[in-house]
Amino acid sequence: MTQPIGNLQNLAVPKLTAELSGQISSGDSVNFQNLLLESLGQASSMQTASQAAIEQSLAGGDITQVEVFSAVKKADLAMRMMLQMRNKAMEAYEEIKQLRM
């Protein structure tokens, strides 16, 4: 749990594996579904980690308030990111629905 506050690598942005980076550089498309599911999983794990940090703090565990706040803030940012992704997907769906064939 001791990560610097400035470390933004653990946000809900999916990490590109070597396989996916190779696909991007070779011009192939990345599977959007897998990226979305991976980011959902990361957001969920951050929420679980923040809940565990809160419980550990309340139980008198060896965790500082800064670490608890950092875990909660990361989970909040991940949730906000997922909410914005959902909103953009819904906007795109509504726009497609408005198209006339």
C-alpha cells in the first residue's frame, strides 16, 4: 500500500501488453471489448483495495491515513473514468440511433 501519491500508473486505464502494443504498431485493431473489460476489472480491484485499506485502518492496522486516502482517491478516479467512458458510449449509441438509413 505504500505507493507515492504522484504514481498514476495504477489508474483504470488499461495497460497495453506486448501483444496489444504489437497489434497497434502493426496496424491491426485492438479488441475494444477486452480493453473495456480489463479497465472494469482494474476499477473493481481498486475499489476492493480501498475498502480493504479503510477496514485495515479502522482495525488499527499498520497503514497511514495518507495511504488510505490515496487508495480511496484512486478508486474514485477509476470510477469517474468508467462513468465518463459509459457516458461517451451512450452518446455514441444515441447518435447512431438517430441515423436514418
